[in-house]
Amino acid sequence: MRRATEDLALRKARARSAPEEATRKQHAKGKLTVRERLDVLFDPGSFREIEPFRQHRAHGFGMESRRADGDGVVTGWGTVHGKKVFAYAHDFRVFAGALGEAHAAKVHKIMDLACAAGAPLVSLNDGAGARIQEGVTALAGYGMIFRRHVECSGMIPQISVLLGPCAGGAAYSPALTDFTFMVRGSSQMFITGPDVVRAVTGEQVSHEHLGGADVHARKSGVAAFVHDDEAECLEEVRYLLSLLPANNRCLPPVVPCDDPPDRRTDALVDLVPASPRRGYDVRDVIAEVVDDGEFLEVHEAWARNIVCMLARLGGHVVGVVANQPQVLAGVLDIAASEKAARFVSICDSFHIPLVTLVDVPGFLPGVTQEHEGIIRHGAKLLYAYCNATVPRISVVLRKAYGGAYIVMDSRSIGSDLSFAWPTNEIAVMGAEGAANVVFRRQIEAADDPEETRRRLVEQYRAELMHPYYAAERGLVDDVIDPGETRQVLVASLEALRQKHAPLPERKHGNVPL
């Protein structure tokens, strides 16, 4: 028995090792090894590996003599801030992390366990895609991973962390998960690489310019978070996990809160200009309202005219959606609609209440937006809000015009509670535009058109856009002092904590994809 135990220890040590040259190359690129990554992600000593000895059984193309324990992927579970988390992590030092039949089977196993256990799944991606030597079996392995992502969607949080290349069909795995992290300088993700792009289109492009971290953070919207190094990235994954429930049957974790729930937010009066034409950073408003000013912004660099973030109010996790007047005056466009719709859907999946801060002049006008489908994409945000059953509270900070007002979780589409500051203007459009339409003939016929237009604009504003117009008609539950915003939100969320909204009997709705 002692000899067998010693042999086991040696075999496990060998399975956890890799050629020193491969490790040196990994470190030379500024990348951690697979086990160094797992050590950062998981609580010390908590990771439990499974199937460390699994090997491929492929024949031909020199594969018979190239067997390695683990087959290029490490799978197992551990704890993150004491919470059970499952993970699989590619080892680029073994077959360049490429996926074959045995590799895929290990991933399928850990995904099934995560879903059955009702625990989050984290994937650390650093691989060369499908293993060419194994042909269609490698492709089938990816297909079964994708199917499992869809089956687990909305049941357990799924987080993808890109720490190296992720090309071809492999890129669809992160795209199917809830959150994607990337690291500048080492993460790349694309369907067809630079060589194929050059051969087909003639375009010369680098790996970084085609599918680097900043490209996916700012242009495509695929990356929700981007960091400068792996350790910082994995620490942020740990923080995100601390904000999420284990599964869709649990509520998000609650933490003790030293920030008084009745703390006044009088600074908001000066943070938000009274004039609807002046910009400001809505993140300053959010920081003033949420616990200790702390939040985790999602897709910070993409569609910056809308802000989506996770934070806490009274120790409870909330999802915050807010128009950003500092960028494009806070209008809704195609990218902003998609970004917010995705975030609202994720929050609803995992019982995270939604707080919507509204300061929106409308949808972005223009031929390009119309031709590229602003109607269809805007409908995604409308659908996401209408479909959400979590507690939903909206606050109109300043202006809310036209269809964009409706889409930003108005009472008419199901917001549980709607509040407004005393400077709010809720209308079909701004007073100037409305007066030019309603009083066009009077203005044209007047002896002094400019003076007449100015007078009629003020008349329209006074009669139809005053702060209490919507409240008088029951479309706003209360007009509140900005200094009471935190108090009102905390108290309202507490009142809605046990909200239950039965779902309609149907297979699923037809999302306007």
C-alpha cells in the first residue's frame, strides 16, 4: 500500500507539471501557468481537481507518442470567498491548449457537475481551438460545450476569462456565457484569423487589431471587462462572483452594511445641472447613492451613452441602468439598447433587482441608425424590461422624452415604482420641438415669430411638462427630493423584497433578436 501511495503521489506530481521550456515561454509572454491562475482564482488550498490522468486516444499524425496526463485542460472545483465554484482551465503548454475528444469530455463533465450542483462555472480560456489531428470529433466536442452553455444559461452564472487565444468556433463559448473578461496584450478572440482575412479580403490586420481586448471592449461589445494583467483580472472575477448568487434558485449574497440606509444624498443637487442641455457624469450620481460609493461597471468602454453596473443598496445587490448625459447626451442607440437589454436579462435571471436612472432625450436619429435596425434593437431593451420579474424601480433625474422614456422602465411597461426629481420633464419631446410642431402656423403668421415662438415654448413647458404632470396622472409614484434618493430606493427595495410575479404559460417568448 505504501508503495502504491508513493507511486500515486509521483504520478500526480508529473500530471501537474509541464516541460520547463514551455513554462518559461508562458512566463516570457507575461502569462501565468494554468495552476498559478487557479491559485489566484480560488481560496487558498480549496481547489479539488478531477480527471488529472485523462489522456487522448487519437491515432495517426504522430499523436500515438504525444500523450500527456490531463490532455491540456485542468478541471475541478473550489471556493471563492467561501462559495462553491466549478472551473475548467486550458493549459497552453500541453498541445497549445487545443481541444480534442478527451479534453472535451473533461469539460463536459465539469459543466454537468456545475449545473447539477447549482454552482457558478468559470472557464479560463487559453487554447488553440479544435485539435486538427482529431478532426470532426474535436468539432463535436465544441458543439456539446455550446449546448451545455445554453442549457445552463439562466440557471447558474457562467463566466469566461480569456487569457490567451480563442479562435474559430471556440470563440462562441465565451459569447454564450454571462460575462467575458479579457487581458490586454495576451487575449485575442476572432472567428477567422489575420491570415484568413488577408487571403479572403486582402486586408492586412494584426491579431491585436482584429480581436484584441480593447477591440472587443470598445467596438464589438463582446468583452464585459478588460484588465492589464492576469492577476488583476482574476481578482475582479472573484469580486464579480461575490455579487452573484450561486444559481437561479438563490438570492444574491447580502453583506453587513455600515453605510446608513437613511443617509441623505444632498450632493446630488449640485452634481446634476438643472439645465437639460448640460452634461454630467451619471456615475457620480450612482456613487453618491449606493453603499460606500462602490460599484462594478459592466461594458465600461462600449456604448458609453448608457451605464450598467452592479452595486449594493443597504447590503443587497442591485443592477443599475442609467443614461449617461456625458456621452451623446445620453441618447439610446443600437449599441446602448443591446448593452442594457443584455444586462437587464442577466439581472432578471439571477434575482438581482433593477434600479433605472433616467435622463434621456430620445433615440439617436439618423439614416445609419434606422437602416441598421434601431427599431429592432431598441425593441430588445423594451422586451428585456417587460420580461423582467425582479423588483424594478425607476427614477427620472431630469428629462425623459418620447419612446426612450417608455423603454427606460417606465410605469407603463411594468416598473413597480417610479419616482422623479422636482426638475423632471417627461414628454413626447422637448418643449422647443413640440412647440414648433403644435404652434407652427401661429409662429409663421406672427409679426414677431421669434418672440411668439419663445412665448409658446414656455406655455407648452408650463402646461404639459411641469414636474408634477406625470405624478398627477399616476405615472410617477412620487416626486422626491434628490437628497432622499438613497432613502427612497433602500426603503422601496425592502418593500419589494418578496415580490412574486408568476410567468405566463408558454414555451418561451420570441425575443426580437
